[in-house]
Amino acid sequence: MSSRDIEDAFRQALREQQQEQRAPRRGTPECPISEMAYSKSHIDRLFNAQARPKPPEQFTLRFLAITSRAARLTGQEPERRRDEARSLLWAAMNPAPLPVQRTDDAEDLASLRHQRDLALAQRDLAEAGATETRLRYALRDAEFLLLTLFQIAGALREIIAGNDFRALRTADAHELARVHDETRRAETYKSTAREEADRVMARKATLEQLWDRARADLQRLARHPDVSELAFAHQSPGGPLTPMPPADLFNQPALDDIAAALAKAHEVNTREEQEVHALQRAFTDDEGFLEPDGELAVLLASTRLASPEARDSALTSLVAGWFHSEAARKAVDRLADDPSALVREHAIEGLSRGWPGHPAALNTLIRMADDPDSSVRHRVPRAVVSSWSGDPRARDAVLRLVGDKTDVVRERAVLCLAQGWPGDPAIRDVLLRGTIDPDADVRQAAATGLLKGWTGDPLVGRAILRLTGDSHSAVRRKAVETLLDGWPAVPATLNAALKLSCDGSPEVRQAAARALAVGWPGNLSTKEVLRRMTFDTDKDIRQHAISVLADAWSGDQQSLEAVRLRADDQDPRIREEVADALAEGWPDDLQSRDTLLRLIKDEDPDVRLSAAFALGREWNDDPAAHKAVLRLLDDRQEEVRSWAVVVLGDGWASDTATLEAALRMSADEDANLRSNAVKVLTEGWLDDAHALEAVVRLVGDPSPAVRLSIVSSLGHRPGGDPRARDIFLRLAEDPHPDVRGGVAKALEQGWPETLAGRDVALRLTADPEASVREQAVKALAAGWPRDPAARNGVLRLTDDTTASVRSSAVRALATACPGDPVSRDTLIRLADDADAAARLDVANALAAGWPGDLTARDAVLRMTEDVSYGARPWAAEPLATGWAGDPAARDAVVLLKAVGNPGIRQYAARLLAQGWPGDPTALDAVLALASDPDAEVRETAACALVAGWPDEPLVEEAVRRLGADPAPAVRKAIARAEAERGG
């Protein structure tokens, strides 16, 4: 959907909401759409990450509802997306609060204990951060020193080899003695360099071990809810970190310089070894960093504080970082009875997210279905269905809420029943009763739910047909949409849509028109209805009818006449739609052209532009159309003049009048005009001397938009064009980061295998702007794979201070340098990156670029023991793709079957069938998952068994058992898998 489509959908929803407010029993909604920001410009800013949704949750959910309907998403996908959006919003809108002050209650021992432990945690986090930084600097210094020593050793080898050659060539005894003396000195220095390098390597190994421990402690401590202001970030060194850069140590292969350099290296080694001993003491000190058990104790104590905010903050941290702890689960379970309704709500969500499938957690949620607060009961159905789908006890709890006294609770229960138990006959009967609920929202929810699991059912179809006569317009609209999706071939659906096309509500009429156009294109009755709707009182319906006629009845003269009559519509948006429809539905038609020639003179600038684009697209061989567009170059509106140049470039690119217009506009005061003129000149006229001169002049234009337009246009030209190359070399030094980033992107697309382009991309890898460096990495990987200089440029950026740049460099190494041992070793080092997402990128890159490599496999296996519990399971997929059939990789994936999260258990079943089909150990694990308490896990395991072990007797027995599973989704999965196997 375009920004305008989304804005229109919000306006339609606003009208529906206002109509609902006028109905009996309806008050003001919790968040009126009128209070949301949904203008086209605001939507554009949202897409460009330049604005935030207002208000966040309500706008986001409404946005998802609109786009899901437009994408015709069905089943559980829309609900899954809404759940994910709520989780993301909740995490973003509920950051850990600042440390909670001591309460005045002297008897509150938990509060006193919390204050003491919090101070300890803050101290330990600060110490851990400082230690990690010192270790990172020391590692970097050691790497540079090691590189320097290797360079010295290499230079000494060259001196020794050169002296050996000189000794063979010289006959002078004095000269021969001097050569031998130099060789002995070089041999001594070489041995010294090797000893110093060994010291550095030993120190580097110690530093790496300490850094691993420091990073694990730092990330663990940063998850504490009350010290988030000290959260860990990958910091820039902020100054020169190498005490002895190579350029200072080794300027020429002279033995005196090398002797001085080795003396300096010895001094640095001695000083750095003392520093390592001090760092080691930071870990062996009795008052070292807070142990994990101590952190858990702090959080558990915080759940008993007097402040609801403190208890809620502790709950959030327990769910995020301690879902493997039974003590944490019991604490969250206790908070489900908290005096604060907000804490109880978050406890419900926490039990579902942190301990899905746990029987005790389900018992608590079942109890919460009787909570006195409706907002708490409202959370129960979604929590239950997301983690206990298919469980009979969970289903009974949600069934109780269908009879709740609160409308919103009943609505949520109805939707979740259909999501968790689709196809269940008992649930169908409950939803059928929901279609006669006194609340309109519940009736809509019932229609939505029936569509999820009972499409084609005649009894359900009749119930939905009854809803087309509902007193509430939103219900009638939902009914016709549901009929189209679930019962499209039924004559009664066509009759209902035809009837509702005359409904008193514009929203219902529009839904009926959409149903007719999608379900019965080409039907004469549908065409007549749409022709009539071009005269509807509602402008949205007129616009929709015009668009559908052009699409479904292209070339039809009666439809053309109906569309042409709307060229005089009072609304300029309708006239715009007419221009687009004429070009789409009746190209080359003279009547269409004549109407467009009239619209190009319209009083509205957008209408004039739409007509111009239509003429340029479909009538570019028509002199009258050409003349009409040329007249727009003198239009009173700058925007029209600007885009008129683009239309001429698209439709009449080789015409000299187009060149003259572009040259004239390239000197205009308006930056938009100059930008569009650039597009025409670079894409069609760069061979012309005057056009090239104008483009070169605009390289120095004060507007970044104009310079970026040059980059974008030249990016489509062949990379060998010397004129484009020279312009690119200048723009690669542009002061604006967007322009430099555009150069890098164009290099990726249009300059492969050219050394000049490679050198520009390499320079951009050192750009101060992270987005430019990221694009430069992509350009090097795409344009110069396996080029040594390009590879080294990418390798440098694996140490970048920005996580997104490091991730791009990781992915680039896998695509550009597969099998390269240096790149592999770099990626293995990055497996300890501070950013969890970057570590997962490393795992995927190793699997993609070095499949079967045992060293790479071992690095990915270590990630299955990552310091972040959430990151551990996602290292399994690289193991299945890169090391399929490998026993060690298989065993790591098998361990996931015992994880508490059912989504991860599903993941394990799928990966075992994918990577180890026919393997007995993998089969045992999947068979165990086929008896999982979670229905969705059993469903995935059933499909995995049929796919991975189709001829195993144990699988046949399991498939027969799952064919009678109480969950309809499991039975359907078995039937589908069997049908696919039989086919």
C-alpha cells in the first residue's frame, strides 16, 4: 500500500468509528482515530524512520489491521504479527526505571537489602566496563605489535637472503666479511624478534580469555533493571591505541633501525605483561564482579519491594534473563497475585513468554481468568493460546471468558479460541453463538474466527450471511469480506454483495464493490454496479469504482464512458484517478487521449501532472500529447514544471526539445527542478557536450539533493564510461554523507571489476559516517569478490565501532571470500562480538562461506553456549545448513528439544529433519517432540517425521497416533503430509 492508500484507510476507519459512537450503547472509544497522526506526510516519515507512531500501540495495531487486510492475510498470521508488535512496543515503552529510592518503611527489610545489593551491582558494572575497555585496548595493541614483529622478521629474511646472494657474487674479502657480519646480526635479530613475538602471542591468548570473561560479566550485569543507565555499548577507543605503530618502528630494512625497533618492542612487551597481571588480579580478587546467583537474589528481593514500579521492573528482568530459573518462575507466579493490576497483567505476559508449556504457569493463567480486573482477564486468552494452543485445560479457560460480562474480554476470547483450536466442532458452536452477541465487536470477532477454521462449512456460511443484515455497518462490512474469503463460489455470496452495494453506509458499499471486483471479475452485474458507483456520493467509492473498471474491464467502451464522465468530478483526487485509469485501461484510445488533453489543463496541479504522466507513458508517439506536455514547462507551479521535465525524459528522451528544456531547467533557482533536469541529462544526453558540461557544473551544486540525483542517475550507466568515472571520483569526496553513500551504492550496481571503482569504494570504507562505510562494504563484496585489496578493506571493517557495519562486513566476507582461511579466522574472532545480532551473523556467515570446515563448525558450536540465553538456539540453523550430517552439530541441535520455549522446540524438530534425515539419534529426538504438550510442537514434529524418516516403522506408528490427536491442527498437518508423500 502507498502512503496515500494508508491515509485513506485511516480516514475510512475514522468514519466507521464516528458512526459507531452515534450508535446506542457506544461511548467514546479508548483511543479515537481522530487523535492518531495518519497523514500521508507522517506515514512517509514513519517509513523513513523520521517519526514515531502517535499514539504508539493504538496506531501500530490499527496500521497492522489495515495492511493485513490489504495483503489479504488469513489464518493466524495477522494475530501473530499483532502479538509481535505488542511485544516490541512493550519492550520499547517499558524500559527499566532508574534506581528505586529507599522507602520510609523501616521494617521493609527487602528494600534495605535491595539498596545494598543495588549499590554493589552498580559498582560491579562500572568495574566490569572499565576492565573490558582496558582488555580491548590491550588486545588491539598486542595485535599491532605482533604485526610489527612479523614485518621485522620478514624484512630480516629478505636481508639474509640478499646477503647470501651478495656473498656468492662478491670476490672482495673485505666486502665478504662485512656481508657475513651483517648476516650474523640479522640472524640474531631474527631470533630476538621471534622470542618477542612468542611473548606477544602468549599475552594475547591470556587477554582473549580475560576479555571473554569480562564481556560475559558485563552483558550479564547490564541486564539488571536498575542499572540500565550504565548499559554496555561498543565504545570507540577515542585516540591512538597502539604504543608502537609499524611506521614508527620500521621505515627501511636497515639493521640499526631494526635493532632500535626490537629494543622498543622488548620495552613494550615488559610493560604490557605487567598490565596483564594487573588485569588478571581484577578477576581473582575476592571482591570481584557480582556472581549470577547474587544478581538473581537482587531481583527476587526486588519483587517484594513496596513500590509497584520496582516490582514490575524486577518482573521484566526475570522474564528476560532468568527464564531458565525455577526460582524466577515462582517469583513471577507469585506476582500474578500482586495488588497492582498492571503487575498482574505483566505477570501473565511474562509467564507466557518465559515459561511456555510449563504446567504450573498454565495453572496460574487459568486461575487469572477469574481475576476481578477486566484488564487482567483481557490478557489471559492471548497468553494461553500463544503457549498452550491445543491444550484442553487452556481451551476450557478461554471458553469461560466467552461468557465474560465485559465486551472486550469476550471479543478477545472469541478470537483466541479460533486461533488456538481451529476446526474444533465445539469451538465452532461457541463462535456461532458469538455471531448473535449483543456487542458488535464480538460479532465481528466471531466472523473473523469462523473464517480461520471453518471456511466452506454451510452452517457457518449461513450464519455469516445473516450478519450481512446486521444493524451495525462495521459488522455488515466484515460479513461481506468474510464471505468473499471463505465462501467465494457460493451464489448467495454474490447476491449478498450485490445487495450491500446499495447499503446506506459508504464503508459497506465499498467493501461490497471490492468483493464483487475480486470475486466476480467480468460479471455483467458486477460491471453495472461499479458503473453506478462512479456516481456514488462518497468520493472513496467513486475512486475505487473507477480503478476497478480500468483494471477488470480494460478496453470496454461502456466502462470507458463511465470513467470519462468523472473527468469533471468536483474532487481533484477523482480527476487524478481518471487520468491514471485512462492510461491503464484504455491506452492508445483517442477518446482517452482527448480527455487527458483536457485534464492536463486542469486547475489542480496534481491532476495536470497525472495527465502528463499518462500521456508520456501511453501516447509518447502522439504530437498533440508531446505539445501539451511541453506547455507544462511554463506552468505556474514549480512542482509541475519540475516533473514535466521528467515526463519528457521518460516519453520523449531523444527529442531535442527535451534536451533544451533540461538544459534550461538545470540552471533554475529551484533545487527540485535541477534534480529532475539532471536525471534527463545523465540518462539520455551524456554524449552531448552541452549536457555533459551542465552535469559537471551541477557536481558542485549547493543542494545535496541535486548531487545525489547525479549519483543515482549515473549509477545505471556502464562502469567503464570514463565521463561517469571522473564525476564519481569527485562526488566520492562530497561533504554530504548521503551523496557519498549513493556513490558506494552505485559502485555496487554499475562498476563491477573496474579498479577505479574499487579504489573509490576502498576510500569510502574509511568514511566517518557509518552508513557510508556499510554501503562501501556491500559494494566491495558485490563488485570485487576475491580481490585481495577489496578483501582487506572488508576485513578492516570487521573491527568497526558500529555494530551494523561489523555485521555487513561479516556477511560480505561470506559472499565475497568463501573458503578463504584469513576471512574465516577473522569471523571466528568476531564470534565474541559484544553485539548478539553480530554474533549470529557470524554463525550464518561461517555456514554459508565455510560449510564442512571443522574449525568454523567448532566456533558455531561454541555459540550454542552463548552468554545470551536468547541467542543460543539461533546458532542451530547454521549448524543444520553448514554441517548437515555432522554428529557434533546434531547433538547441539538435539539439546534444544528440552528448552522451555515451544517455539524453539518447533525449531529443533524442523532443523533435525532438515539436516539429519535418516539419522537414528535425530529420529529419537523428533519422536519425543511428537508427544510434546504443545500442539504446535507436535504439528511441526509430525511434518518433520514424514519428511525426514518416511519409511521408518516407528514413524508410521507415531503418524497413526498423531492422526487421532485432539488438536485439529495436528490432524490436518498429518493429513497434508500424507497427501504430499502419496502424491
